[in-house]
Amino acid sequence: MSSLTLPGVKGARHALARRPGPNATKPLQVAGRRDYARVSKHVHMKITGFETLLANAGLRNYLFVRLRTDTGLTGVGEATLEWQEKTVETLLHEWVEERVLGRDPFEIEALVGEMVRDQYQGGSTVMTAISGVEIALWDLVGKACGQPVYNLLGGRCRETIPAYANGWYGGARTPAEYAERARAAVARGYRALKFDPFGIAWKDLSAAEHREAVDRVAAVREAVGPRVELMIEFHGRLSAGSAVEAIRVLEPYRPAWCEEPVAPECLDLLAEVKRSVRAPIAAGERLYTLADFHRLIALRAADVVQMDPAHCGGLLAAKKISAMAAVQDLRIAPHCSIGPVALAACLHLGASTPNFLIQEAFSEFDIPWRKSLVSGWNPLRAGEFVLPTGPGLGLELDEAAVRAHPYVRNPFPSLWDRGWLEGFTQSGWGD
């Protein structure tokens, strides 16, 4: 990868200059001799260390990636994938590691492009492995430049990032229990809530399941009032006909969007559902390639595109998807149901992307030890995220905390098993 050269500064690669906001880190003055020496130390660095760390997080195991360079810098990423963390970890060490060691972390486009090309088969497992490393590369580059990652992705578009709560309804079964938990989430400052009211339904709703879902949504709407946004999660449960019927019945409760109403690979059916209803449609968390997202966007099969940077190829791929969506006047709302490093990546994406809408927030309803796994900054404040100001992603792993919560085999039940309804709660996770 060729270096960008400034007049009078031979061979210096640098972060493009921009006027910092009040909370931004001080930009590097590359032309100054002292700062030039500091930057040039990291200009030609190579990746010399590659490690993975697993930490149980209740219903999930968080899989972190850490890269080390010959200059002493480290970069962290996340490659968590439900049920498949050990498989992803094996793939990282047996296939990804040898392609990363010895490389210049600034060469993100070339390195990731080569891995996407060479993996050949595609799918969630390999793309998650690639994505976790890509996020760690951005953390390294940000640290080398002394800048938060969002400054390297185009700069800050907003001061704070609105959040919607997810996970708040864990353990709720009756409409009254959903309503009680919704009021508690709003009391924390959230102005938007997402939830799945469909139990363990699959393809077609029975009359009882249909009634229960509507009653739950109605109870939540009554509990929180008209000004709180409600996102209805379908988890790809329904056939196209059942999805259309369910959405039409729920439209009087004014959902902000209906998410993944049909199976994620069925984009033609998703487009059919979208044309048949008035409520906005959101989708994309289980798509993994630029081609997948191009098809979703070209079909205009969703109003809100939900790429997951930890699965779709990383931050640079997510920026490309965002640009495709912007051309079609679509918004993005990055999916993130996993750990704190993946969330940090989403915040840098949201901060630097004009057509960003809102960010998913699990952290206050996750396992009690989530915050201890990383150090740096706690981004959530009364229902919105504040931006990190430190270089890179803005956080570091706490190895002692990670070791204190060792891997647990297959902790996440199927979403079509009643176990997920009973265990989807902090009290059910234990410690």
C-alpha cells in the first residue's frame, strides 16, 4: 500500500487534518519534528502478535482478538458468534493468523480484501473471524495516529448517539410483565425499546400466539405512551403471509420498524412484505457480504439497514454499505447484540456516518460483569451513548476479568426453544 506524502515531509503517512470538536483528541501536527518522530515510529510497524481471549457472558461467550505490533502497540477486536465461538477461534488461529502476521496494519483494504477473496465459501463463521481482525486493525491505526477511529472514518457527524434498549424484557411472559419492564427501561432514559412479542412462533402464528403478541405490544404501548419508539423484533420467524398479517394488526401501535419479519436469506419475500405494509421494515443483521447488502438495498426491501460490523467484514465494509444505503435514501441502525468491543466499533461507525439512525443497546440488561471485561470508558448515559475521545476504539481488555469468566459450552438456547424465554434475563445468567 502506498504512503501518502505531504509536501516537505518525506514518506509520512498521517491522519488527514480536520478541525477537532471540543471533545476530540489533539490532532497530530505531522510537520513538526517532535510529532513527526512520534508518528514515524508507527508508520512502518508490522503485526508480530496474534491472540484470542474468550470470556463467558451468560447466554454468550465473548471472543476477543488482540493484535500486537513491533512498536509495542496493541489493537483489540471482537469475533463473537452465538454457538460458534470455539469454531471462530479455531479459524482465526488456523487460517487468519498466518495472513495477518508480518503485515502492516494500515493496509486494511488490501488485507481484508485478500481474506474475503481467499476464504472462498462465505458465511457467518469466516466473515466474523475476518471482521474481528478488521476492527482490531482500526484500533491499531487509531492509536498509531493518536486519533479516535471515527476521525479516520470521516470525522464526527454528531455529539451523542441515540440508543434503543434491547434485552429489557427478559423473563416477561404476560402483557403486564412486559409493561412493567418497559416502564423500568424508560425510567433509565431510553426513548426507544425493541422486543420480540412472538414467543417461539415459527412460520405461522396460531390464533393464541397472534392474540398474545398483539396483547403484549398493546400493553407496552399503553405503558410507555406515544412518544417512545417501539421496534418489533420478529427474528425471521414468519412466512411472508403471516408476517404481513401480523404487521398490519400491529400498525395501530405505530412501530418504528418491524425487524427481520421473514428468514434473512429470503430477500424477495422481504421485499414482498415491505410492499404490503405501511410500517417500516428493518433487516440486515444476518447478511455477510457487500453483494448481499447491494441486493437488499437495490430491492428496497427494507427502510432501515442493520449491518453488523462484527459479522459483515468490519468497519470499512459497514461504511461502504452505509454509502449504498444513503444513495437509496435509507437509514442505517447497526446491529450489535454481543460484547463491548463490537459495541465500541458500532459507536465509531454511527458517529461518522450521516445516514445513521440509532444504536442497539444491550449493555444495561447484559450480565453484571460486562463492564469489567474492558477498561477505558463507559459510553451509556441515560439512554444515549457518548463518544470516546481516546485514540483507537477507546478501550482495552481487562485480562483478569476475562480469565475470571471462562468459556461455557453452548450457553445460548434456540430462539424456538422455551429456554430462551426463561433464560433471557440477568437473574437467569447467574454469576
